[in-house]
Amino acid sequence: MKILILDEEFPFPLNTGKRIRSFNLTRIIAQKHEVHYLAYGEAASGSFGEMEKNDMHPIAVPNQIPRKSGLTFYFRLLTNLASQYPYIVTSHYSKIFQAKVEETANRLKPDLVICEWSPYAIFVKAIPGIKKIVVAHNIEGKIWERYYENEKNPIKKWYIKRQMLKVAGFEKAAFGWADGATAVSAIEAEEIRAYKQTLKVETVENGVDLEYFRPDTNKKVKKELSFVGSMNWRPNQDAIQYFAEEIFPLVREKEKDIVATFVGQDPPPHIRKLDSIPGIKIIGQVDDVRPYVHRAAVYIVPLRIGGGTRLKIIEALAMGKAVVSTRVGAEGLNVIDGQEIILADKPEEFAEKISILQQDEQLRNRLGVAGRKLVEAQYGWEKQAEKLERFLNKVVEGR
């Protein structure tokens, strides 16, 4: 099978959930099939080289995606009000990318085109004669709905509502252009089917490298909490700020010397400022997140916005950590509250669960063993790639 993948970037280095998922699934698929990966990027980059090394045949298009800062960014947000498409589509669309997609499709004549993020379906809308799959890492409309629900500023709320409606409309149209779609959870697969009932949809869950992310029984835990996630992603920014301002003060009332460490790339200035709160540490990007997770007694996921399933939770469970998460954070994962994970939504409840786990080593260990057992059974990358391969064949063969 010959496959052409379209994406916003080459998924390397592996420092975001989307990159980790895209790279690992594509790497395994490329061992059996001819894969070509077309994305914004540079042929001289390390990311391009890593894709070549793993037989993913990268094709680079000079980056056209505008920066999310400065006056021009806000001007683009304002002018997008006149567009039928949401900003996540217009900011990624370029005639150069469109031309490269059409030229590559004509030259390679692939059996299948995979849009590795739903906004990239815009590039295959008018391409005939090729099977198309849209990958839903999240239901973007749901994310914008949660932005809207959690926004307090009335002006921002007004703008977010308009983007929310555009995103939902675009997603519905995009799945209509496709022959198949993949979701990361059964919940989101059903939501996609509601857009187009005849669409073939498969659930391909997130996975984990079970050898790399292992428990470290020799590591002595500290009175510390840890969180790992890209800080340039708005749902993670909201989670960190929410925890630091509304949950952590309640935790400190009972655990006065406890520390909360947040690790992830590109923390913006308003997140960096949280480092001034006693006990809060904003680390930024690191080469290896495992030491920060291993040494913490409890892993936290205070997400209020998001969709899909959390790679951060799967990796923490693989490392045998006790996890406290909101229900939004754990959404789509096959976990049971009190068995592999602790769920809490209100600040007071979240703080109380952290305090209980800090004081109960036996409970932490029991959760850690159960969590590791779960990911071993269900969340290895090889198992997910096998499911994906079967689905790709099904779409190409029209079954």
C-alpha cells in the first residue's frame, strides 16, 4: 500500500502528545508499507533526517504558518471573522502547500491520503480518485466548546463562540469529504459517526513505549507533584493556571512544604510567572521527563479543556505512578476511578485526593501496579498500529 500523509510538521522531536502518537504509529506502518510524509518544515532539519532514517520519506514545504504573537497575529484573528473557515484552518492553509499536495498526489498516485489533523482536510477537498482518511487527535469542536465554557472575559467569550461554531461546521464538512476517520477513543468515534453515519470510523487509542516508560522501584519519591505537557497548548496552560491558583493553595493548607513541578516545552510568560508562587516550579522543556515523574509521589492532570485521550496519563501509569485527574483529563481512557486512577473535578476534592495519596504509600503502590497492568494489556504502540493497519486496508479495499 502506498500512503501519503499530510501534517502541519514533521513529528519529531517527541516532545508533544501529537508528535509521539504520529511518529510511533507511522514508524510501525512504514515498516510494511510505502509512506510519504508531506509537512511544513526544512529538508536540512533534524526532524526531516529522523523521518528519513525511519523510512517515512519526508517531503518538506517551507513553513507558512504565522506566529501566534504580535500585532499581526491579532490582526489575523480579527480578519478571520469574515472567513467561512475557522482560524485553525486559514492559518495553516497556503497555496504552496496546496500545490505540493496536488503535485505529489499526481506523481505518486497513492492508494490513500491521510490528513494527520482535521484542518488539513482542506487540502484534499477537491482531489478526486484517492481514498482519504481524516485523523481526529481530538474533536476540535469539543475543545472550543470547553474554551467557551471556561472563559470569563466577555470579549474573548464572544470571539471564542464564533470560532467554536466555525470549527464545528468545518469538522462536519471535513468528515463528509473523507472515506474514513480514526479517533483516539470510542466516545469520539461515536461523535464522528454522528457527523456522517456512512463514514467508516475506527478507534485507534494512544499508546506508550512500555520499555522506555517503566516503574523505578529504586527511586525514592519526594513530597512532590508532577505534570508533563506541552505548555504552548492552551488546554495545558489552562490546567496549570487552574491548579496553581485554585487547587494548590488548598493542598498547601495540609501539606505545607509540598512542591508541584510542571514540565513541558515553550511555557509562555503568563505561565512562567506562576513560578513565583511558593512551591510551584515551571521547568520548561527537558531531554528526559522520566526523572521528574519518578521522584513525584503523585502525578496530576487538572485539565478542564480537551478531547482525545491523554498520552501523559498513559505514560504515568506505565511508570507505576498514582494519578489524580479530572474526568475531562481521563476522558476516553479505559480506567476505573479508585482502581487505576483517582478522579476529582472540584478544587477542594482534587486537593483532598492529593493529600490522601501523599499520606498513604500503600494506596499509591496499589494504584501504580494496577495502572501498569492496564497499559501492558491495552496501550502498547504495536497493538494500536496493527489495528490502524487493518483499518487502512479496509478503507482502500472499500470494505
